[in-house]
Amino acid sequence: MSELSYDKEAFQALIDEMVPMHQRAVLLEALDIEATTEIAFDEIGLTVTGEKRQSNLMLYTGAPRETRSSMWAHVKTEIYDYLCTSSKKYSNERNDAGATIKSVVTIVATAIGSHFNLALGVVVGAVTVALMSALKVGKNAWCEANKSGAKAP
């Protein structure tokens, strides 16, 4: 398994290439967060998925929480499954020595998009934030912090 690490330039290129225009500014700000916990990233993730609504920003990509499971929680569960487990679901991708930040985001965003019946572009921003959080905080610390919240969606 190739070991992913935080690479600001790789995330910048991914955001420029794959993240929809209306989400780019929010994600570009996340690049400069000097966080040792994931709280700031959770706020951004909830904003990008439309689960935290701000009066001056319109990025709604999902149904309100009362009618649908949390997309952000699902994103974090999928990232946890990919990075922190040896589950069969992502075994081929984990064993790919050429795994990149872009390929992991694409793989996980595709899985989430199919679960919520959404296009890749709708969820790629949230997946990018979740992976950025895990790699910035540190994979082992992030996995340990998210262990109790990781359950099959």
C-alpha cells in the first residue's frame, strides 16, 4: 500500500481541477488551516455538504438532516474505511502502489455519490476536505479520533 501524506500542491491541483467553482474558495482556505484537530475541517465539511447553512452563502448540496442521513458523516465513514481499515471494499485500491490524493478522492467520491445518487462533482469537495483533514491531522491520530463514529453507512 502506498502511504499518502499531506501535499499542499497536490490538493491545490485537485481543487483547481475537480472541485466545482462555487466550493473552491472554501476549500482553498482549508489549505492554509494550521490545525492539529479536525474541528475546523468538520465545519468546512458541513458547509460544503449543505448541512451547516450560512445566511450569506449558498452551497446546498443535500437534503436537510431530518429527511436524510448526514452526508458529511458518510464522507468521514468512507474515508475512515479507506484509510483506517483493511476492509474488502477498498482492498484493491489500498494495494495500488500508485495511489494519489486525486485517485483516493475520486474513488471515495464515486462511492458516496452512488450511495446518495449524486454526481461526482457534488461530493468531491467534501471528500477533499475529509482527506485533507485526515492527512493534515495525521492519519493515525485521525483514525483513532474517528474510530467510535465509524460505522457502516
